[in-house]
Amino acid sequence: MDITSRTGLPRLGRTSATRENLAGWLFLAPVVAILGLFLLLPILMALWVSLTSWNGQGSPFTGKVPFVGLDNYTGLFTRDDLARENFMVSVRNNIYYVGIVVPAQTVLALGLALIVNGRLLKGRTFFRSAFFFPSVTSSVAISVVFLFIFANSGAVNSLLGFFGVSGPAWFSDPRGVLHLLLGGLGVVDLDAPPAALTAGGPFGLSWWEWLSGPSVAMCTIIMLVVWTTSGTFMLMFLAALQDIPVTLEEASVLDGAGRWQRFRYVTLPLLKPTVFLVLTLGLIATWQVFDQVYVMSQGNPAKTTLTPAYLSYRTAFRDFDYGSGTAISFVLFLIIVVLALLQRWVMRERAADPGVRRRTRPRRS
């Protein structure tokens, strides 16, 4: 009697594999059910809300709420009204925020990791704990402390008054630092900016508004976030540095490579996966910034600290326009996904460049 299947495998073996697959799915079923109930289902419900004009009263799933389709999404980009202006202002603010925070916290975290990884540093355990401490402290508590520091009678204004800079109006100035810099250098007149830049621009904002730069209040939030997040990323870089074989560094020293050459051609290429992880996590976190804005400024002064995450909250829970607020959150989700994929593609292309591999070889001094 032929006890094999047409594929040549014993029938008994195929039955055993089927039982193992069934057992695996039975063990996974509770986790899949929990994730589907508390993760996937709320996402689908929120997606439905974004397609309606629900104002928070009643249930959005009864059929009594008007269905508007993609109007909440298209209105953020095409409709000429205050909602689109607020959304574009928040995107502009977040672009400057991401463009400064992500590189700054990555460089600072790598520098701190190199410092505490040094063999000659005394008290390394203390410095590791000190650098990491702000990351485990409540962001709300640190934001309140910063709020007191930059208050009208706070330490910063007292220090500036000592140097002759009087008045706390600088913190409430809605102009961007790039505008203030150009005006201070006499390049442009802030009261009468160039007509070519104020005539028009994409998505309802003029080029003058897009090129304003972050306000002083946003720069304060940027300093706070860089200080509080660098400790976590420092630990990631530190773990990666300690995983690098000592023999590679010793070989580069014998080959005549200096300290900078060892870092550039040996250490940094081996840290590329960690750099990608830090950049990705930083990109996601900076586009979702909310608590610091909520505690310190709530979008003020003049919407210069308004971000898409806070705008989504304000639109839904203050203006009771849950459809538009949810639509903003899904647009923000798409922005994060696209930028993360683009970052992955850019770093992968650089890693595959044969010219890069040739330049990573240490040169003799």
C-alpha cells in the first residue's frame, strides 16, 4: 500500500504538520483576538468617524450622522478656509520641529554615548544615570518646570535683564527666528517683507510664512525635547558601541588610523542599523508631539507652536468636530509612514553604494 502523497511526503508527516499549525494558531488566537478588539477595531471605528460629520452627540454608527466621505480629507488641502490654514500652519511648525529635533537629538545621543563608553572616564555609571534621568522623568512635570523658567518673572528673563535685555515680550513674539535674523541683519524689512514672497504660496500660505522658521516659543520646546529624549537614544548607541569587537579598533590602530578615521571608517558604519533605528523612532515621536505643546503653549503665540497632533485634539474635543479631527490624525499617520519608508529607502541606497564601501576602508596616515 502506498503511504506517500503525490509530493512524495508521508501522509503521516503531513498530518503531523497540520496538527502543529493548528496548535500554533490556537496558542496565537488569544493574542490575535485581543489585538483585533483593542487595536484594529478602534482604528476601523475611527476611520469611519473621519468619513462623517459627527459632533460627539449620540453614536456615529447609528446611521443618523451625515456621511461626508472624503470631504474632511480634501478640505485640509483644497478648501480655502480657516481649517486648512490651521492645518498648514501646524504642518509648517512641525516640519521645522522635526528638522531640528531629530538631527540634534541623534548627534547629542551619539556624542553622549561615546563619552560614557570611554575607558578612561571615571564615574561612568554616574554619568550614564545622569544623562538618562531626564528621559524617565514625566514630560508634563519637566514642561511645567520649563514654563516657570521662561515665565515673565522666571530665571531666563531675570538673566536677560542682567545683560540689558529687558521685557519678556520676546517669548511672546509670533515671528520666526529666520525672520528675526534677517531683520536683525538688515537684509529685509520685517514691517514690509518682499512682495515676491508675500504674493502667494502653496496650500494657502505665502512663501514668507513657509520660510519664517520656528518661533522663540517653539525653540524653547525644541530644547526641552532634545534634552529629555537624548538619554534614551544614548543607551541605544551605547549598547551598539559595546557590541563592536575590540579587535576591529585594535586592527585599525595598527593600520595607522587616527581617532577620527577610526570613528568614521570603523565605528560609524557599524552603527548604521542603530542610527536608522534612532532616526525612525525620532521621526515618529516628533511628528506626534503633543504633551509639551499642551502644557507649555497650547499653540500660542499666534499658532506658532501649533502641531498636527494638538490640532487634531483641539478640533475634536474643543470644537466638537470629530470628523475633521480624526481626519487630521489619519493624515498625520500617512505622513509618518511615507517619511519612514523614504528614510529607509535612502539609507538602504547609501548602504548599497559600492563607492561608500570603498571609502569605509581605513587609510594609512
